[in-house]
Amino acid sequence: MAENKKIRGRSTKVIAKPLLDVRLPRAASSLDLDLDHSWGVQISKYVAAFVPRAGLFGDQGDLSVLVREPTTIGIIVNCMNDIWFVESEPTSGNSFGLLVYAPQTAKGWRGRKPVMSGEGRISIKNNRPRSVSFSFQTVYSYVSSSPRRDTISGSGSISRGRTSINVKYTIEF
């Protein structure tokens, strides 16, 4: 039975169990995650939650890391309780690329498979990064993120604690 939790002021069912009770894989347990700046995307009666790495968002956050160095920027806990890793790398100027990896046990994927890609941009005000905007999509329609096939696309922005996310999600079991 799913429990309720507030994500950005909305009381809703989060994944299939409380976010704080999600068991992280070994690769994610070393990440310093920031639950206070997490946000969720409604999928039917569940929510997929994005949990950023600590130090990116908020008043003391440093978004410039997205355009300085390749990094794991957080995890996605999807509605099946799978942990997907979100990684970024600088591309040019104030832009960066995004890759999202799902766990994969199929032969040849070495434990993870790219399922989404995207790009983003940080905006600068008074020589400080102030906001980030991004877009993303599955690497191809109905990519297998075992045991289901997904098509996801969307865009969003985060600025001074305000998050705006638009997502189109199609799932096939």
C-alpha cells in the first residue's frame, strides 16, 4: 500500500513506498542527496521523484557545476521503485548535456542502460547562476527499461525554489 508524502506542497502517493524508505543501490549510497529540493512528477496515481545531489539548488546552491565538470546531478526514483541516475556534462558556454541511466541486467549493458537524454542551460544574473532550464526525452520511443517500455519527453525550469516541469509519459508493460 502506498503512503502519502508531500512533495512541493502536494500530498500524493510517492512511488510504491515512502521516499525516505527507498533502498538505494550501492552506487547511489555514496551520493549526498538533497531531499529538501526533490520534486515529483505525477504518473497516474503515483509519483516519480527526482532527488538532486546536495549543493545544487537552494539559496546556497551552485548551479555552475553543471557547466564546469561532468557530474551525477541526482537520481530518479520511478513508480516501479527503480533508481535511475541523472548525469550531466558541460557542452558549451552556459549549456550542458543530460543522460539518464536505468539499471539493466541484460547481457551487454554492464549494469546500466541509457534511457533518456537531454540538454539544459543555466542563466546568469550579476555573475551568479540564478536558474536552470532543461528538456529531455527517451533516447528512442519505447526504450526498454525492463520490464516495461517507456516514451518520455518534457521540459522544465528551476529558479529560486520554484519548479515548473511539463512531462508527457507513455508506458507499456
